[in-house]
Amino acid sequence: MVFSSAIFLFAFLPAVLVTYLLTPYRLKNLVLLAASIFFYAWGELFYCLLMLVSITGNYTIGRCIESSARHKKYILAGGVALNLFLLGFFKYTNFIVDSLNYLAGFFAPVSLIVPQIHLPLGISFFTFQAISYIVDVYRKETPAQKNYLNLGLYISLFPQLIAGPIVRYNTIADQLVRRNISLAGLDAGITRFIYGLAKKMLIANPLGEVADSLFALPPDQVPSTIALAAVIFYALQIYFDFSGYSDMAIGLGRIFGFNFPENFNYPYIARSVREFWQRWHISLTTWFRDYLYIPMGGSRVEPRRLYFNLFTVFVLCGLWHGASWNFLIWGLWHGMFLVLERTPQGGEWLRRSPSLLRHAYTLSVVFFGWVFFRTENIGAALAFIQGIFGSNGLTSHIYPLQLYVSNEAMIALFIGIIFSMPVLHKLKQFSPFHPAVYETVRVSTMTVLLVISILKVSSGTYNPFIYFRF
């Protein structure tokens, strides 16, 4: 069940919201927990057991860490290992076996055979949340949760269960017990949800249709015009798809009284790769920073160790996104430029270069990285990059771009480019309207966006969600 589906918008969400608002305060967590388990079971009935194992295991580990005086470090290590084992088994077993079989093919005609293992929805997200909980308890940044249902709600809370943002336990620990449910929160949450739904349905989906059709072409037969268009359409699709889903999650959280952290801050206006990662998927970036990069020494070490730390973090970041060599290369690609920017020469170049040049450099790095992120294998990625530079000798007469780009997609592209920049933020800051006029315009705009988005949902058109694969 996705937020942009008819079953969620017309059945699940209204039923849960009405039940939640009518339920006495002491039972609201139970209502949300039941709704979250049902939400997950809708798409992953069998793997509900896996999530319950995660909840039970981490509840027990947290209590043991808090009560142990001498062995808490070993209990933490065991807890992290358990969480990573569950993630590794379901996400990486097939990748490891396929890689070993490929290497073994050079030496002997023998191969390992294992059943295809299904990737449970949201396992990367709720596993990282569980790890953050037991680490925070170990660091004494928060007490262990005594109420099993409250911890279960933290790990399984449906607004951010499938695709984040990754909510740290100490961020909402108090909200699990006491939270303010108000008309202002409902208004802010509904507005944010509609905004995210519109980004998904009206911008990401039309762009995605074009990107999918262009990336479906034979990679070695793609001329430069098609290759560049494919990357641009995909870059905007993934931003509006994922940030739109994050907006919907944050909005739903506000509706139910939770304040989730922001996950995107106009990443395509960044002027360095480092700044890009401070703006893109912020909850994941800060998770790796606080639970891996800083414990490894962060930037407080000698340069060679600093570069090693950056590479390690971004290799793991790539593998977190997916079990394939393409994601590993994508992580290495970003890690390489982050290291270059930390060298004295790279830092000096960034300081001295004009803002426009730094922006162009950042977009070039990020957009080339998306080629590895989107294509199925390394060969396809390299062929696409060759097409971008026109070195395959093909012309746009083979695949005319106008065959793949509709008027709707062109409008979505134009709007996407505009709103990938902080236009709304600036308009809100310098709005000349009286507050009452501004409020009327806001409500009218949100109403129109909601109606158009619902019409798109009801039509049953193209409506994927990229981050389900992670």
C-alpha cells in the first residue's frame, strides 16, 4: 500500500484518522500500532513476523543494555550484529551468491544455488531505526523503552515505515508518550501531505514515464540527446518522487502528533558534493555521520584516515541503497569526490571558483552518478555514459526525442526545474499579501492540487515508487 494509492487515500487513511481522533488518549498508540501492522501486512503479510522479531529483539536488547553494568558493550555488539544479519540475509544473500558464482566461473564450472530471497519492504529503514535505538540507549542519550507497544510503534509507525525519513529514537521518544494533537497540527500535516502528493502525482510520475521509456532503449544505441534527456528526467523524477513521499510522511506524522525531521532541502542548488549530501536524504546522511563516521574518528584524524572514513561510509551508503555492483560504484563515485573536496587542492578550488562553476560541477557529478543508480548493470551504465558524450557516433534521428516526451511531461519538466529551487520559500518570505489573502490563496491552491492529484490517482495511471526497491 502506497500513500498515492486509492486504497490508502479513500479507505485506510480516513478509517485510521477517524478511529484515532475518536479514541481516548491512552489508547491512541494502540490504534496506531494496529494500523501500522495492518499497513505493512497489506503488502508483506509473511514478513510481518520479521518485523515483530525485530521489535521483540530490540526491546529485549535495550532493556539488557540498560540493566547491565559490565557487559553492555557486548550486548550492544550482539544487538547491532543481529539487526545487520537480518538486513544482510534478506538484502544481500542473492547478490553475494551471484558474485561468487561469477568469480567461480573463471576457475571451475561449479555454482552455488540458493532460492531467490524476497526483499521485505522497508527493511533498510526500520533496521537503521532499530540500531539507532539500541545505540542511543547504550550512549545513555535516552532510557530504554519499558513499554513494548511504544517501542513497537516507533519501529513500525506506518507514515515512515516504508521509505523514511529515518527517525532517530531520541527524536520522538517523548512524543511516543506525550504529544500534542491540535487543529493547527492537522492543518499543517494535511497541507504538507497534499504538497507531497502533488509532487509525486503531477511531477514525478510524468517525468518517470519518460525516464523509464528512455532507459528501456538499448544502452549501446542511445544518442547523446536521448541519453542526456534520460538522465535529466530521471534526476528530477527521483527527487520529486522521494521528497514527495517524505513530505507525505512528515505530513502524516504531524496529523497524528509527531514531528519528523526534514529529509530534503533543495539538493540541486548545492555547490559541492558535500553540500549535496547535507541536503539530500538528510536523515540517512546524518545517521551514517552519527553512527558510523564519527565513531570511526570522523574528521578529527589525519588526512589519510579521513579519506578512508569517507570512502567507507559511502561504499556502505551505496550498498544500503541496493545489492548490486552499480550501487557500489555509485557510492564510490560520491566518496571519491567527497575525498577530493577534502584535499587541500580540492578545498582551495572550491573556495576560489565562481558559484556558477561550482554548481555546474556538483550537478555534473550527481547526474553522472544517477546513471549507475538507474541502469541495471555496469555495462549498461558505461554505454549510457558513452552515449552522453556522443562517442558512439549515433544521432537523434534513430530515436527522436519527441516520440517519448508528451506535453504533460514537458510541463512537469518545466515545473520540476522551477520547484527544485527554493521558489516557494522565497515567495512565502516576501509575500506582499495580507495574511488573510495569503491564507485564502494557500487553501485554494492546496484544494486544486488535491483534486487534480486525486483525479490522477483515480485514473489508475503510471504510479510507481522508486524507493520501494531499497
